[in-house]
Amino acid sequence: QVQLVESGGGLVQPEGSLRLSCTASEFSMDYYSIGWFRQAPGKEYEGVLCIGSGDPGSYYADSADSVKGLFAISRDNAKNTVYLQMNNLKPEDTAVYYCAIDLTPFRRVCSLNSDDYDHWGQGTQVTVSS
């Protein structure tokens, strides 16, 4: 059973930054795509960013239009961690953020469709408020 754990959420003021982390215990994420999703109260899941897998430089990331140029995703395979860097946060970014893993290996092009992911973390709350 793959267990993903998110961390780094919290309360931040508008225009602030946060970095979320996603790691897996006793499972290497090296070969798999990872997606970050969020769910605001009363809303559907939204794919935020994802990153493919493979040799460094061979895989791709994708992002929702709403976060282009503001959020970034990266992976550090040595630490078995995927990061979501969020900059210039706005109140509308308030949500529970989840990471998820697509267990099809070596998928260089990732998906922002939640149906393509097999396991999910418990989520971490991000609140943007003054």
C-alpha cells in the first residue's frame, strides 16, 4: 500500500508563499508521476500541477491556467519528495491540497485529471487570509 504524506500547509497572508512537500514511506516515487490537487469548500477537486517521471530533463510538468507563473512543481528523487512551491498566494487559493501518485511507470507527460491517479495523501490545509 502506497502511503503519501503531505506537509507544509498553514496560514499565510495574501501575497505570501508556501512550499508543500509530498513524500512516500517505504516506497520510491522515482518512476511515477505525481500530481497536486486541491479542493476548496463546496468545490470539486482541481488539478493544480503535476510532474512526470524518467531521466532528469526528460519529463514534463503541467499546470492549471489559474496558477501558471505563480506555482511550481519539482521533484527530488534523492529525498523521495515532490514539492509544490506556491507564490503570491491569494484568498482563492485557500483549500486542502493533496498529492497523488499515478502508478504507471515512466510516464513522462503527466495528467491533471484526478481519475488518472491511484493513491492519494490525506491532504494539508492551506489558508490564505489577512
